[in-house]
Amino acid sequence: MIVRDEGGTLVLITQPDHAFLAGQIAAAIRSELALQGPHREAVLLAAREHDNGWIEVDAEPTVDPATGRPCDFMSGPTAVKHELWLRGIARVATMDPRAGALVAEHALVVYGYRRGASDWRPFFESITAMRDDLLERLRIRDAAGCDMFHAQYRSVRLADAFSLQFCGGWSEPSSTLGYTVVMEGRALLISPDPFGGATVPLRVLGRRIAARPYETDGDLRAAVAAARPFVVEGTALGSDSIVEDPQPPCEF
């Protein structure tokens, strides 16, 4: 769950809805050659479905007992993260093995800062094994094939980062793989321009709840169930006016 703080209210956006937006953003990117190649549809599938393992988790939101706020995608037990990524990778792999391998790569990259933590060792071992098995099935073995795979993964990572910045409403500039991004009002400004001069409409479902402490998971779930879904709207476009010295991208 993405929790967007708007003062007196919180806007909740599920991970699968954020990922669907990432897929739409990826489809609009013109600056990445991998998205013009023969495996474009697999890359778009990976971007669109990379968070589908969160479906069950976001359907039953939980409260962070330390704050009384809804748990967001950065919190929660390690075991839950392990389970949901295994589930999500397996789902995508049944649709397309290359897309599944790209989602596995994404899990390994975004949680890379957890390497070395003993409780995360099973996560890296199992997901690395899943990715490598899928790459073997695709016969991606030589340097050229690996380079192409990593170029394709760039597009998944970029689309995820752009969508997260918008869904989170993060105003501080951030940087991912050579692109700098900042939110100004409802506009997501990206430099260099990845869209070939186009302005890309952004639309994602959200639910608004009161920004108050929630006593129990049941209290939170009742508030979410009562909240009417609405569309968070904005645009994404290239810009040359982004502030220098951006913050590093948010990690999971």
C-alpha cells in the first residue's frame, strides 16, 4: 500500500494499482531502446504486473502499532515480503517467462540494501534461483543476452520509480538510472524527457481516509471499506527546469 499524506486525510493507493500505472508509463516511454525491441510486450507486462503479489496483502491492510497509521509498502514483516514476491513472480512467469524473470530481477534490485541481513538470506536465495531458472528456460546465457535482459529491466525500474513518485506525491526531486524526477502540483516532471515531447495523462485509483490513529486492523479495514474510490489524476512530461542535487530514490 502507498500511503499519501495530504494533511487531514490519507490517500491509499494499492501496489497493484500503482503497478498498472507503471505499465501505462512504460508504454509511453520513447527514450529506452529496449521498449522498441521484439520483447516490448514482455517488458510492459512486467511493469504492469510487478506488484501483483501484493493483491492479498493490500486487500487486508494492517496498522503499524508504533504509529497507528496504515502500514505502507516499506513496512511489514520480512516473511510477508518473501511470500508475496514468490507468489507474484510465479504468477507473472505463467503469463510470460521473460516478464517473470524481469519481476524477479526487480525484487532483487529494490531490496538489494537488505543483502547481508540474516533474515533476508532465504529471500535472495529463492528469488535468485527463480530468476536464474527462468533465464535458463529462455536460454539467456551469453553476455549479449544478459545485456539485453538488463536493458529491458531498466524500463521496468524506471516506470516503477516514476509511478511511485506520482502515487506517493513526493515533492522532493529523486534520481533513478540517469533520470531526475520532481512533482510540481499534479505534474510529474522528468529530465531528460523520456516521452519524446508528449504529455502523458496519469490516472490511478485511490481511497481517502481520515489521518487519525487507527486502533486495530479492523478499525482501519472498516474505514477503507467505507471510502469511495476516486481517481488521482495528473500528467507526466519532460522538463529542463528540475532542481539539481536530487535525493536518492526511495527504497523498499
